[in-house]
Amino acid sequence: MPFDAFSIAHLAKELNEHLRNGRIDKIYQPDQETVIIEVFHPFPRRELQLLISVHPQYY
């Protein structure tokens, strides 16, 4: 999937909407290619997980 400026801008906007005012609670590295960032959001109260991977399966 190619990443052009439009795609990156949309991704940044979506991440900003969900992660704004959040606090990083935990960071996991389940394997060499994957990082999971757990974000606690106080209002509305929820926990979000951001999965970042370089594994080809997720492309």
C-alpha cells in the first residue's frame, strides 16, 4: 500500500482524534517486529492499543 501525503495526513488526523489527551500506560514488544503501545484515555474512560509492526502480514 503506497503512502502519499494524503494518506499520511488522514492517518495523522485519525490518530490525533483518538490519542489526544491520552497517557501512555504500557509499552510491549511481543516479538522482534512488533510494538504495542497501550494508551489510557481519561474521558471517556477507555484504554486503546496501538499496534506497530514491520511484519509483512500486516501490509
